[in-house]
Amino acid sequence: MTEQRAGARAGNVPELSVSDLARALRRTVEAAFDRVRVRGEISGFKRHSSGHLYFALKDADAVLDAVMWRGVAAGLAFRPEDGLEVVATGRITTYPGRSKYQIVVERMEPAGEGALLAQIEERKRRLAAEGLFAEARKRPLPFLPRRIGIVTSPTGAVIRDILHRLSDRFPREVLLWPVAVQGPDAAAQVAAAIAGFNAMPPGARPDLLIVARGGGSIEDLMAFNEEPVVRAAAASRIPLVSAVGHETDTTLIDLAADRRAPTPTAAAEMAVPVRVELEAQLAGLAARLGRAERRARMQARERLQSLAARMPRPATLMALARQRLDDAGDRLPGALGNLVARQRGRLQAIAGRHRARLLEEALARRRARLVRPEASPSPALLMARVAAARARVEATWRMLETLSPQATLGRGYALVLDRNGRLLRTAPAVRAAGAIRLRMADGEIPATVRTGARGAGQAPAAGRRGQAPGDAGRDVGGDAGRDAGGDGQGDLF
């Protein structure tokens, strides 16, 4: 009986293929769970190259596979990651290829603000441990940047507020890098903009960067809490000002930036000073500088006058030096004469010693030749030397006789001497002498010079051109003898 009932039941159950059963299960599940909201923690998050998101939602007791298609993932206001608690809205379906059920997520948001804050706090602790928020690495902002780079949305009110504030305070060149400031691509675009400004050549690179966004909820500002944005801000070689949200909003980029501005307008005020205030400050400094310069010049003039009053007059300083110069000038000729005399005496002494030494050396050589038998000349050579010496002596003697004054007198000339025996060489000297003596070859004749009839300017007969002194002497002597009665005393006209 039991076997009959079992066979009847088996024959009544239809036979299904695996695919038919999988499709039936899928229809059943989707019909029963076509709209569900599931709360859980993201695990095994993966973004496929196609743009689809694959992950699992789990709690303490169960795991639910989840998939989010690319079109839906592009509208996420935050960045999903492992450990984030979310609320996913979608439908339950099956995946026949693996006999699994999963939720196709059509909407997803963090499970309350506390979950996002917990995620931000955990990221903050991790990045702070790496030193990205250290105050030591923050740099001062340039006082007056020539060029300012701004990273923000090109269509929002933020860029207009910044440009208006810069124009009011101190107009500067502005470079805008347009980015999305909200949505899944916002973080990547902001990080790329910061890196792009830093990659510019030095001549075109901004001197200051401003990353700005208006206010919003924590989900709206989530892009500026993303790790790529924080790392790009910390790695920026250009000083960076973070102006994200309102004054009460704080994001992680604020901690990594060199300066945090409570609003975008405040960031513009931090970037440049007020031109009018600078001009007034410069005018004040210029006035102070002028007063200081005049005061310093006045003090220097007073010190100079005081020093000049204590200094002696230039004439007094020069008097002693001038007197010393005059004394030196007076002593200079005598000193030069004395120096020349001393040098002459020294030279004569040296020459005398040199001549004596040469004479001694010559005598020594002569004596050595006479002493050495082998150096003694022969009698014939001695006779020849004696004859040659005699000839030289005779020639010298004949030259002396020729040049002798006595020989000149013998040829008919006469010497005119005064009464003291000094030779008179000129006609004025003869006329001035009055009484003279005429020295002939054979004696002297006294004579008197008279200048009566012939005139004072006529030369005496003894000085006339073309007449020999001896002839004049004879004429004078003859006249004198006749006038004096033959006593040999005559007058010279």
C-alpha cells in the first residue's frame, strides 16, 4: 500500500530542467521582494572596469551579495568602501550561474550621519599618523601673489564671490581649473586639478592655490574628505588655501592645506592685501623715512661742525712742515756738495789703493822675472831694450823742447808779466797793470803802459793781430831805451 502511494505521488510531480527551476525561483523571489531596503556593512567592495559595483552587505549573522549598475553608481554622493554601513534600496533577484540570490541596488546612502562621521574619523586618524596634517610641514602664504589658481566649479557662486573680492582688494591674475565639486567624480577631478597646477612650468605656475566650494550637507562635502584629495593637497608644492563649506563645516582637506578659510570670500581676503591700505602704509613709511633721513643728516652736520671746531687751522698744521721744508732746502746744496766730496774722496782712495795694488803686482811680476834665472833676458835683448828706451826718452825730450815756452820765446815771442810776475793774457789786464815786464828769450825788459795819444780803446802794440810778441817787445824795448837814455827802461803806448 505504501509503495503504491509513493509511486502515485512521483508520477504527479512534473520534471523541470535546472534552467526552468532557476527562472521559476527568480520570478518567485522578484515577485515577493521587488522593493526592499536593506541595512548592512559593505564588504568586499570592487569597482569593475565596466563601471559596475560589486560588494556584499553583511551583519553579524548573514551576508547578502549586492550589485549596482554603472548608471546608478554615477549618481552616488559618497565613495563606497569596506566597513561603511549603508542603507541599500533595490530588488532581490537570483543569479542562476551560481545559484545565489543578490540585491540589485537602485539607491544607496550611508546609514545616517554617524556612519559617515565614523568613516571620516577613521580616515583622519590614519592620515594623521602619516604626518599629512602636521603643522611643521605647512608653509606661509605669499604676501602678494602674482598669479592665483582656483579649483572650483565654473558655474557656481563661489568663483564669482572670489573674483569680486580679489577685484575689490588687489586685482591679480586668476587661473580657474573647473571641476565637479559633488558626486562620484568630484574627488578625482579636484585631486587632478591640484596636481595639474603643480605640474605647470615655473613661469606659468600660480603662486597660490585656492580650493573652494559652497556649503552643503556632509554628503555634499564628502568629496573633500576623500583620501586622493587630501594626499594631493598635502603633496602640493604651491601654498594651498582650503575654502570648503561654511565656517562650521570641516573637511579633511582643511587639515592638509597650508591655511583654512571659513568661506571662499575669506580665502580671497587671505590671498591678497588691501591695495589702499598698502598705499597708506607705504606713504606713512616714506614719511617716516624722510624724517629719519633729515634727522640723521642734521645730527651728522652737528657732529661734523663740532669736530671741525676742535681741529686746528690748516695754516697752523702746515707751518711746521713748511719750516722743515725750508730748512731742508737750505741744507740740500751743502749736503749734496758734502756727499759729492765724500764720494770723490772715497773714489780717490779706492783708486789710490787700486793703483798701489796694481803697481805692487807689476813690481812683483817684474821682480819675479828678474829673480828667475830662466826668465832673465840675454845681453843682446837687454841692449836692444836699453836702445829702445833711450830712443823713447830722446823723442820725449825733443817733444818737450818743442812744446817748451822757452822755445816759443826763442822764435821771437814775448811774455807780458805784471810787477809780481803774473802772466797778463788780455789787453785790458795790461792797461790796468801800468808797469809791466816783457820776458824775452834772453831776458826781461821793464816797461810802462801809457794810453795818451793812441786812445784808451786801442790795443797796445804787443797785442796787435799779426805781430809777434817778440817784435813788440823789441819795439818797446828800443823806444824805452831811447827815451830813458839807454837804461833799458821804456814806456809802452
